[in-house]
Amino acid sequence: MKIDFILPDIGEGIVECELVEWHLAEGATVEEDQPVADVMTDKALVEITAMHTGVITKHYWKKGEIAKVGEPLFEIQVAGEAAANTETAEVESKTVEIETKVAEVETKAADQVSVSPNAKALASPAVRRIARELDLDLNQVVGSGKEGRVLKEDLLPLQQAGTQQSEIQQSEAQQNKTQQDQNLAKPEVNRVEPIKGIQAAMAKQMQEAYSTIPHFTYAESIDVTELEALRQELKLEFEQAGQRLSLMPFFMKALALAVKQFPILNSQVNADCTQLTYLSDINIGMAVASSKGLLVPNIKQVQNKTLRELAGEITQVTELAREVRLPPASMKGGSITISNIGVIGGTVATPIINKPEVAIVALGRMQKLPRFNAAGEVEARQIMDISWSADHRVVDGATLASFCNLWKSYLEKPARMLTELS
């Protein structure tokens, strides 16, 4: 018996999504709950699994096409006794089950990102790259890092066996490059691509925010010499626990402390600017560039988390964002945002507010620059330029400057943060 899998509404009234990849070709045998395809909504990548054991007999959409909710995604020939007993109601039940799972993911991810049903084995991008080169399933590798994180050392015994395959892939890549070089010699024509998925959602969000919010920018320089020294001091301890310690946990923790004294920076304004909501939780967003466009997940309840907890969540969320596998709930409920342009380059920016938030800060790259010390002597210091954008309807320049000075004081004298931590 052949059955169509009907693409369900996978969250927030989505009516269409991009078919990113087919995991199984037509004619392939499939097990129940085995991944069949990946589809991309305007916010996240969702893995679609088979509702029965059988054979995939038809794809209704090609890779890159826009699949419609409520229409068939693929057809499956149900195997064995299940074919005789399968009815339309069973397919509808499976659809409800998928929708229920999505709802559960959004609820749980509000407290802990790692519970996403789409979550893969914990591993850094570098480890994932090695695994791809060796054609390994990371979910089948026992990780020796914290919470089962797969480390490079866990793959070393398998690398030798994969050397030949890697060499073949390199050869193919070289052939592809040669072909591309040959193509470059030919006359090129203009290429037109539709703006869709995450890129389309970002364009709409930025346009609306910039056209409806009167932005103003405030810039400052922060001496992070002592903060960087503290990070270097703690770095080894974190690495031994399988964690990477960047400056971001410190920036977030200091921001949460400053917000307590300036709660208007952790507020949201309604559409017609007649009501301001002061948020009890400090959920700090961070802009991440993915292959599909800009994503802004947020870390929940930063005010209640330790540096170690923040470091772990920041690493995990960043990896999921770059792989476009964030649970939808991780991009909801943000209260203030950090954009770290410094990791790419640049010192000053004019970031666009992540509506309905009222402020966003862009971190420039850290530079070693000459500065006068208290004795009037010139010495090298680690300086970072930062740029705030705020909603001038509810935040004035004096408030933002005072808030920024407090945040800056915590970052320039990190020991001062200890006196404020509960």
C-alpha cells in the first residue's frame, strides 16, 4: 500500500519551506523514524522522518524547491503487515505526533538548548569536518569529553582507515576546481536567485526594524587588558573540562549586572509605542552568521548562570546556529542583543535593533594600542571599540551613556563583578 506523507505545519503557522536535502533517494528502503529529508523554515532546519518502514517510491519536490504545508512531501510503499492495517487516520496521527514533538522542543529549549530532538552529537566544527571526511556518524562515536562531547582524540584511531577516502575526495575536489577554472574562462551570464528562507526572514525583520524604530548610536572604547588576562588564566581550566572560554561569557555576565540597575535596557515596546514591558529575565541574543543567513539565538536567564554554564551554552548554540539546526525556541524571547563583528574584522558598526528589543551592541575587534598609564608613561593595552544602537523613543542618550559606563567598569575591572554576583 502506498501512502503520501503530508507536510505538516511545523511551527508558527509556516505555510511553506525549502527542501534542503533528500537523505534517501527514490527506491531506497527506509525504516520507521529514519530521516528522509531536511526542510528549512524561515528560522530553522527541520528533519523529516519516515512514518513507516517501507520503500520511498516518489519525491514530490526537488532539492531547492519550496514545498507547501498540507501537500505531499514524499510517497512511501508500506512494508509487510503494516500495509494491510494502515489507514488515512494513521497518517493524520503521525502528523499530529510531529506537531506535538515540535511544540515539546520549543517548550524545553526555552530552558536548555541541548534537548532539541534534532540535536546531534556534541562536537566542534573541526571535529565534524574530520568526521565528514571519514564518512563517520558522530552519533556512533563515544565521546570522551564532558557530557559526551566528541573530541579529535576520539577520531584518531579511525583517521588512518579513512586516509584513502580522504585522498579520493581531495582528488575529486581538485578536478572540480579545475573544471570551475575552465568555466571561469567562458563568458559569464548574470545569475538570479530568489531570496527565501532565513535570508528572506532577516530582510523583512531588518526592513521593519529600521523603518519603524528611530535608531541612535553611541560608541565607546573599552580597555579589556585585565579581562583578557583573566580569560587566559582560566582558559586551561575550562579546556580540561572540555569547554572553550571566550570573552563572550564575561560580556554577557557584565551586561546582566548592568541591566539590573538600568532595567529599561531590558524592556520591550509595543507596536504603537504606547506600552513598555520590563522583562524579568535577561535573555541575551548573539548574532551568528550561518550558511543560510544571519541567526540571532539567545541565552536564557543569563542573570542566573555561572561563567562555566554560559561558556557551555554559548559554544553549543553557536555550533547549532552555524549548522542551521537551532530549535525554534532558542530564537524567541530575547531581551537585548550582542553582535560580535570583531571576530570577522572591523571596529565600529551601526547595528540594527532586533525588534521588539530596545538596544543592541556591536563588539569590534580587540587591538593592541598605546595608552598612557597613571604615571604618564606609554604602554601597550588591549582596546576594544563597541557601538550601541538604541530605540530613541524610550531610551535617551544620557541613560545609554550611564548604562554603558557601568557595563564598561565591570569589563575593565573584572574583579568588581565579584562584588555584585549573588
